[in-house]
Amino acid sequence: MVSKLGRQARGVSIVGVGCTPFKNFEDHPETKGMSEGDAFGYAALESIADAGLEPRDIQYFFHGAANPFMIGDSLTPNMQVADWFGVRGIGSVHHSEACCTGYVALQEAVQAVASGSFDIVLTGAVDLAASLPVVGAPGSFRRDFPLEEMLPSIPMVYDRAYGRPLDSAFGISFDNWINKYRWEFGLTDEQIDQALNGLSKSLRRDAVMNPLAFYDTDFDDAARANGMGDADQFLASMFNPKVTQYLRVTGFETKCDGAASVVVMPTEMAIARGLDHKVIDVLGTGSAAFEGATPDNEYNGTARATQEVYELTGVSPDEIDLLFVNDFFLAGDIVTAEEVGFIPRGEAWRYAIEGRCGFDGDRPINTHGGRCNFGHAHGASGIADIVEAVKQMRGEAGATQMGRLPRTTFLRGFGGGQNVRCQILRTHE
């Protein structure tokens, strides 16, 4: 009997994953001199090999990047990378949904296979987010990406037809949901601060243990370097100041360079191939989008997409073993964990303080460290989340492998101030 994905024709599974290191490429010996084409090809070839395939087996591919014109100095970049991983001439498409690009990448690939249009599809994303191209030069030539060049691009995610939001709109969004959460459950500023710093400790430790992650030193190291006793003292010090009412420097995304890729095929084909690793089924995607200046857009989008994916898949929150949240700022981990039902209402702040959200905790979130610690390569980060989820579900996550293999993983993607995707993966048994 043919398995189905929701209302689609057939089930779809992830059979191959690949990911570059998430670093500042120019500062890392393995990636120095890489262009975006190099990086996408690196991840694509790794995912193809992981699937036990050859490039000639790929029938179609999706290429994602958050901002290819500004960050990559290119248009239609999908046409420019095919030669980098041996698929010249096959059909492809480029797409851009800001920092939600990686999750949309999986959704589009799954739909292409579930519909019966193709059997073997590669999808990936790349962004060299820590630098800018030298215009007119080869792609491996990069320069610094100063803040004064980044900030003018931020209003571009807002609707400008009827007015341009104040520059503070982006900053206010950092605190929007966690402020609502604080008042709903009667918490103090100090309790929220302790929760966010608790998350920082867990996620930085997870990242330091992951060879692909941006950081290789933890907050205890930072404390010693600044003459302090421990991580708690450092995280609450002037060396980690608040930049909004709640957000500290360590709770904000770490921009870096990176690329990631996955290969999908029909579930029945994946099983028949007899792969030497577990097959990971994509059960479904819930979608939502609210224009960036809409009040509570992240909250409303998450609530809607969560309801949709649970209804589509029939999965219940108590079945979720592992959660990924694209945490541009750490408050997203706390509020999203409760909205999707991974942690009981009003309790996530306490779980964070107690260290229960690390890879070895009972409610693990972002076992690779998340955007603030693994690193944030814009559009590529969503695919990197999926890569880490698959490795955990296979039992291949190395030093941060969960003690009990997760069977069901929930991913909440959010980007561009508006796009939300909620996806559920499950190990095929």
C-alpha cells in the first residue's frame, strides 16, 4: 500500500544530509576562500553521498538564499551552482524567504516528490552572511559586512505601500512575545533574565561540542578570561549588556557563513534501497505568514502554523521528542516551546534555568546550539536545523547525541519578520 503525506499522493522521506561548517569562512582553514557556489556544492555533494547516490541521480533541485543580490552579488544563482555538484542541465529553481528559506526549501522539495513530479530531489540553501561580495570580482572575493550597510536593508522586510515603520520596529520585536509571556505568568524581569541566561549556557555548551558550530569556547572560558568566577557571573555582567528591555548580547543571533542540503525521495523507494541509516519521514508542514509590522506576528504565525501541522499529521504535542526553533533571539525558544506544546504553559522559563533544554535534558531544544551559538547563515540555517534533527534521529549526532533517540521532531521556522513554517519529522519504523 502506498503511504501518503496528508492529501498528497505519496509519503516522502529524507535520505541524505550535508552541511558545511558554520563559521566566518575567511577565518576557518577548511572554508577559507570558498564562494557561495563552493559552499552550496560542498553541502550538496555531502548530502548526495550520504544518500548513497551520485549527482546523476538527482532529477531536480531547489536553491535557497535569503538575499542573493546583496550578499551574493548574483541573480538566478541556481543556474550558477549546478556545475559545482555535477547536475548541469537538470531543472531547478531559486527561492528566497529571508531566514525562513531553509524550511520552505524542505516544503517545496517534499511537495515536488509527493505530487509524483519527481522521485529524487535535492534542496538546500546558502548564505555567506558574515561578509559581502566584492562587486564584479570572482565569488571567492569577500569584504567586511559592517553594521551601517546591514541596517538599511532591514526595512525591506516591511510593507512600504502605506508607510515605513520606525527603525525601532525591528528592535521592539525582540521583546514583543516574551514581554507578553512575562505579564501573562506574573514573572519578574530578573526571572526572565535568569531564564534567558540559562538557555545561553545550555546552547553554548551544545555548540562548543559540535565541530560544525561557530563557537568553540563556552561562557565559563569567557568568565575566566574576564576575571570572573563562572558563566552565571559573566552572563549577568557589563560584558554581556542588555540591548533592549530583555535581550542581552549573547541572546542575539551570531551571523556567519554556511550552507546545508538534504535529499528526499518517496518513502517506499527509500525503504526499498536498503540504506545503512534510518529513513526519516517528513510528516507535514504547517504554513503561515503575517506582514512584518503586524503586531504579535511571530506569535500569531506560530500558533496558526502549529495548529495546521498537527491537524494535517494527526501528531499530538506529547509525541514530540525534540524541538528546533530558529531563535534570532533566545526568547523564541521559551515562548515557542510552550506554543507548540513541547513544555507546559508557564513552565519553559523554569526549565531553561534548570538546564533541562540542553541535549542531555528532558526537553531538548536546538541540540546544535541554535542561531546564537551554532551560528546564523540566514537562509541556510533552517536546512542546518533539519540536518541536525536527522542526525539526532539516526543516532549520528556525536558528542551531543541525545541519550534516547528522538523518534519525532518538531521544527518551527520563522524569517523575514513574517514567514512561519512548522514541520514534523518522524523516524520510519
